[in-house]
Amino acid sequence: MKLFDSLGFRPNLADAVIAAVEAHLCRPAAKEDYEMVIFSGHLIDEPGRPEPRFPPDRVEKARQLIKDRLLSLQKEGRKLRVLASAAPGSDIICHEVCGEINVDSTLCLPMPRNVYASQVFTDGFDAWRTRYFNLLEKRPVLELSDRAGLPNWLSTKAGVDAWERGNEWVLRMALSSSAKKIMLLALWNQHEEPGRAGGTGHSVRIARGSGSVDVHIIDARELLAN
């Protein structure tokens, strides 16, 4: 339009359009008032697990515990956004609950969605795989990597795990957001299992270590209570 103005082509119209565009571009964007919740929780127990932690018959109990806590955080009209992975058990339940109570949630996957499905939904988790694919159709999805495992520049470094890297990624996304408050909500038995990288205990540890995240624990030991 400035070119038209300089050529004298309908100068009044050109001036009006220029003023309208500049007013729009210079107008500060409205800042949305919301709080970010990172969710992490235990997997459903695999068949044959020697020590129960999240038995399959306690799914409804877990659902109610997660729902109650999210509703508590949502009270007084507070707008929440949730970031969570999509493992069978707590993660999928959390996304489903968000759909029930009208909370925005995003699936955060450390690898492409189909690779994730092949690695996470092994034998015995067919029903959870179906629930996962249903969520892919209803919720936005973010993928950290375009391949399985770690990128080439990280794969040779000792001590780097794809699942722990995923936890770090979600934390950094939350911290870099414009949310006025960052929280971690974890369904956790408060015990880190040796030999299991990237679990709920790791999410809690790095959230506490950030110094910027309020940590809320749902005691997963309640799942084992009668």
C-alpha cells in the first residue's frame, strides 16, 4: 500500500489501509491468564508384576483421585492447561479426565506417535492402545523427535535416556510458557524404582530442582488401600 501511496494511486484509501494495518500490528496481544500443569504418573501394572503398584482393577480409583485434584486446582475459575505424555495408565487417564472437565491438554511424546505406540503398548495393553489412538484424534500432539530413541548427537553420550530427556523437554516447555504459575501434579508412590529411567520419580525430582515449580503429589499408595 505504501507503494501505491508513493505513486499517487488512490492516496486516501492507501492511507486508511496503512493506518489500519499499523494499528493492528502495534496493538499488544492480549495476554491469556492461565496456569500450566505438568502431569506425571505411574504406568498400569504389567502382567506378572511381583509387587503391585497400580493394579488394573484400580483404574477408576486413579481416575477419581486425578479428577478430584484437577478440579481442586481449577477452582475459582482458574484456567488450566495440562502437558502430559500418553503412557498406559495415569497419563491417558489424565487426558481423558481433562476432556470431561473442559481442561486443555496436550500429548507430549518423546518420539513419533507410531513409534511411541509400538514401544509402549506391548502385549496386554491393547485396550490402552485403543484409548491412546482415540486421544490422538481429540487432543493436540507434540513430538520431541522424528525418530525412535535419541538423536545422533546425543546417542553416544553416556547417561542420556530418551524418556528422561522427554521429561526435561516437557518441563522446559512449561517454564518457557507465558503461564503465570507452573505446577507438577504427580500420581506417585514416593519411591523411585532402581533401573527404571524417566519415571514419575524423575519428573518430581527435576521439577523440585527447578526452583520454579509447585509440586502436588497424589499418593499412589491410596490405590492399594481397600
